[in-house]
Amino acid sequence: MALYDIPISTLDGEPSSLKDFEGKAVLVVNVASKCGLTPQYTGLEELQRLYGDQGFTVLGVPCNQFLGQEPGTAEEIKEFCSTTYGISFPMTEKVEVNGEARHPLYAELTTVADDEGEAGDIQWNFEKFLISPEGEVVQRFRPTVEPKDPAIVAAIEATLPK
């Protein structure tokens, strides 16, 4: 199944899909509000502000599968992200990224290997997938790779629409 064809609702519950971002480079990130990696929201928002007008967006995908670190409702998640980190990038509904109830988006994304050649389950919150403007996964970055890491920045710059 093509990534653009997979339905996923917005955080507000509106029907959506990655098709809404066709023609843009998209960094899909499973996020959580109560995680040691939550400060990565700052770097993600910096990327959004830096490249947003060049055909790029971050797409936050809340997930509560890792020690219950995203327990909030959609409203609570939205409030936390806007007041604590000033998030301007779009967010989806809360989904599962691993296991039998894994969202179809992550069923596709987890087939992609990282730089060490490892595919499979999401390791933790803030795992990142860079998707090209054509809807192909370009690169996978594990959770501890900071959003402003030179490898992510270089991959984004190389993937921006021409």
C-alpha cells in the first residue's frame, strides 16, 4: 500500500492521509508528552520553522505504547504542545506503532531499515522517518538522534522539493 493512500485522522479527529502532504518532504515522528525525549519537540519545531516554507513539514504522531508516556486526550496533547513548545506542525490522532493493533502507516514505515540495516518495531518515542515529496521513505532515524542532528538536517535538505 502506498503511504499516501493510508488514512489517518488529524488530532482534531478529521479524516486525513499523507496525501495531504504530497509534494512535500515530511518527517513523521511518533511523539509523547511525558518522555525523557520530549524536549526533542524544540528541535522538531525549529526544523518546521526553518524549512516549512521550502516544502517541508514535521508530522507528529502521538503514541502511548511506551510506558504510558502519552496518556492525554487529543485536547490535552494539543494544549501541551502549543503552550510548552509552541508547536505549529500538524499532529495526527493517537495511534499504536507496534504490535497487533499497529496503525497501517507504521506497518509500512517499520519495513524500512535504519542506517545499521535494522528494520522492524519502533524502539521508543521520537523515532523519525523522512518521506520524500513523492511519498517514498528516504531515511529512518532512531529515537536518540536529535532533530537538529547534521544527518537529519542533511537528509531534509537533500529531500526538499526542487
